[in-house]
Amino acid sequence: MIRNFADLRTRVKEKPARTIAVVCPEGEEVIKLIARALESRIAEFILLGDPEAIRALAAGQLDLGRVELIATKEPRAAAEEAVRLVVAGRAQALMKGNLPTATFLKAILDKQQGLHASRLISEVTLLEKGGEEGLQLLTDCAINIAPTLEEKVQIIENAVALARRLGYHRPRVAVLSAVELVNPALPDTIDAAVLSKMADRGQIKDAVVDGPFALDNALSREAAQYKKIGGEVAGQADILLAPNLQVGNALHKALVFWAHRPIATAVLGARAPIIMTSRSDSMQTMLDTVALAAYIS
């Protein structure tokens, strides 16, 4: 079981090196990240983009002799070629560089030539619970705006699959809302109750799903006991399902800017891990995100 990010970084170095195809790496922070990842022996890289711009940025920062460089004329061609590299087995993960997200994802989700897996694409934010309690997953913080019940099922399944790859064989999923009681005035509480029953009936597998939970009752045993909430999930959730993007994104940014917690992110649902870092991410967050993709690829 991966219990913290230091453990993740150690374990990824014990595996055969994975190759990540980086689409349009023409950005100073991207080049720095690749250099640090190579130095840390986290992964190997193929860079797809403008060779002159890449060489100019790499000067004094990145030894281009340690990477493969493929010249591409424009972002769409770079994204499509990166997908072909993954399909051919030459790369095991994809990383977004300096190009529009829509262009990047369009190549990945192309049903004929892409990495489309007939699943919803969703984001997961990972953080450490603290002590030796392990990692916690928060989803979706970046992609799905107002997921339907069926989309929430797929978001849970993506997160459960990731948790299992990290060694959490039957993760505990807390479905979040503003309150812990079903209230018809709050549709998210009804979704939470339905998701819980779906898991009970085997429609969501390999996890314990319960809800609705207010955030404190999902995280704190004491808060759950005070409200007389029992069950396997109360106060000890491994996965937190946000009701919508507004909640997930706010929680993600609160972790970073208020709590200053170390995090990593993953984009799941395609046939290979996808790395999409933010300009506001710290270098350590980006390195751990790359390590995570390399580990699960």
C-alpha cells in the first residue's frame, strides 16, 4: 500500500522506467519539470513540439540527449502523434504542455485513433491523511461540472480503480453534500443515497460507498460519532466524491492555498494515464503527479 508521497516516489523508482509523451513542452516550467523528473529517475520522456523553441528553453536546464525529440508543426499534430506513440507502446502516459486543453483531449478521446475507453474522463486529487493512515482521494476537482447520477458512478469507479492500484483493495467512498441526511430540497443528498444503495446491490464494485456526508462527518470519527453516524465510511473515508465541480475545485484549492497540503493529481478514464498540471502547482506537486502517472501506467 502506498501510504504517502515519499513512498510513491520510492516505489516508482523500483519499477522499470515508464516513458511519458509530452505534448508541446514549450514552456519554462514544463522543461524544468522534465529535468527534475529525469534527475529523480521518475520517468523517461518523448517531447513533441517545435524543436527550435524546445532547444532554446532547454539550454542550461535540460540535457536533450536524455530525451527523444519529435518535431511537430502544430499542437493538434503533436497531440495526435503522442496518442499514436501510446497506442504503439512507445509511451505509457501522456502529458499536456503548452497547448489548449480541448486540443489535447480531442486527440485522446478520438474514437477511431485515440485512447477512448468508453468511460468518463475525470480528475482525482490525492493528499496524505497524515500519520500512517495513508492517502485520500478527492474527485472530481477539474473536469466534470455537474455530473449526473450515472456520471457520478463512473467518477467513483475511476477513483476506486486508482485506489486499488495504490493498494487500497476495498476503499471507503464518502459521497459529500452539505448535510448528512437525505433532503429532497438538496438533490445531491438523493444521489448520495442512491449511490450507497447501488454499491450495496453490487452495481458499484470493489468499494464501500456511503452517503450523504457533510465533510466533517466523512473526515472525523469524532464528528461522525457526535451525529450518531455509523458504518465503515463515517469519519474514515479513503475517497471523497464532490457533488459538483464548484465544491471539488474549491476544496482542491483550499488544500493548496489555505492548508498548504502536498497533493498530486491524476486524470483517469482513458486507456493511459493523463498528466495535466496547473500553472499554480508547485514543482513538488508536479513531480508527484508525474510519479503517480508513471506508477499506475
